[in-house]
Amino acid sequence: MDKALIIIKSPGIGDLQILLSNIHHLSKEIGKPVSILAQKNTRAKAVFSNDKQHVHEVIDLGRKDFFNIINKLKSKKFDKAYIYSDSIRLYLIAKFSGISKIYHYPFFSKKGKNFYKTAQIFTEKILQKKINSASKIYWDEESIEKAKKDYNITNISKNIICGISASGPTKRWDADNYIKLFQEINSKTPCKFFLFGGKNDEILIEKVMSSVSNCISLSKLDLEQIIPIVAACRFYIGNDSGPLHISANLGLKCLAIFCDSPPSAYGLWNSNIRIIVPAAKTIETTGHNTRGNKNISFSEVLKKSLELIR
């Protein structure tokens, strides 16, 4: 059987989630778990910690790593590499590691490409069959049930994962809007709001928690602690961000606000995601440099949020 390595260049948590289906399909086709080479920021080790049927190991890829990673890969004697990137550097790493069969995007092809469609077409060409772009995060039911007990997650209230942060300020709907939104939702139905963010988001999270009741911060937890909490909830409301894509792959119904990134590339890959774009924009015309975070209709977000959770 082939010993396969999947190489991911994209550093984000959300990008890995969008590639998840491709990884699972390749593993199933090969008939055994694969190894993943990815940057730490993808949190791949946490994501695949309960997915041994598809992923054997995760190897950290340092941004400036070259010779060290080649030596590490050489010792593992991979037969095939699948590179989800047009990077010549990553191709050379695979080549110098002694991997004989290397699949990769065409070099210098990144510009203007649709992220999820490019990956899907790449995988489908290799497998010679159509695949579903959505997949799921595999997690053990015991830890999900424990999360329900620890955080009193029941059907009595609407349990909502909230992605109030994002990778940059232009991708964030203002925190004051989320405060007003959560207050409105809270007034209509019992809710619990789980604020999904990291240590860098704690000021933002505190601002929301000081104004909205029934909020719980996840900022001090690591991803392996957060995933079962997300899996225990039913809804996501927030920005286009890593928490959105994790929630979608855990089966939550998601409402995603796209202020400054293309929903055609980052929102249409999973049917669990409903999309809101700035006023006068469409899914097709919203993209990088739209900078529409001041042009999101509050009434539309409120209306679609209430439709989502009813």
C-alpha cells in the first residue's frame, strides 16, 4: 500500500477545514491513514486527534524550514505527496525527500483562484471522480456529552457559537453590532452565547460579556477542549473565520457575515453555511478589499439569525 503525505501551505484554521473533505477522500482511496505536513496555525494536530482512521500523524511545517524537514521526511520514506499549493518550495521539499510521485497545483497559478473549488478540482482529477466539498470533524461522543454536562448545554436554551473576531479588522463586523444583536436575540428566546476566540481576542470578548448576559468565553481553552463544546451546540453566528468553518464541519447551522473575503470561495463549500454580504454586494461581487464591514445591514442579520435558530 502507498505511504502518502498531504502537504498544506495555507496557515489558517479555516483553510484546513475547507480542505478536510479532500484529505478524507484521498485517505479512503489509498485505503489507509495519511500523514499531514502543515503549519502549526492550522491546528491540524487537534483537528485530527480523534481521526486516526484517516490521518496517521501530523508533521509541523515551519515557515523557514527546509533542510530539517527534508531530513525528517526522508526517514519516513513516503511514496506519494499531494501538495495543496502552487509553491515551488513545497514541491522541492517533497522532491528532495525522495518522494517519487508528486501531485501539485500548476506553479504560479494561485492568483484569482477559488480556494475550495481549486482544491476540489485537484482532488477529483487525481481520483477521477466527483467528491463532496464538505466533510466533518471526527470526535468522540463521550467528550461531547461531557461538554454538555460541564456547560449545561440543553434544549432549554439556544446554544450559539459566536465568531465575533476574525483574521483582520476589515473582516470583523463591529462588536457593538454583535452586542445589540445578542441582546435582541436574548430578549426573544433563552440563549447561551459561546464566544469563540483566542487570547488576542480577550478584550473584544470582555466587551461583549460585559453587555450581554449568558455569555461564556472560550478564549482560555485549547482547540481540543473547544471542539466538543462546539459539537454540543447547534448554531453559529459570526464573521467569516476559523470558528465558522469548524462549526460547519461539526454540523452546526451557520450564519456567516462576509465583509472582506469572497463567500464564493469560503462560504459555498458547505451547505451548513448561510451567507450575509454588505449592502449592494452579492456573493459573486464580495471579495478581498470589499471592506464592507460598515455596510452590513443589522436588520438583515437579526432577521436571518432568528430564522436560523427557530
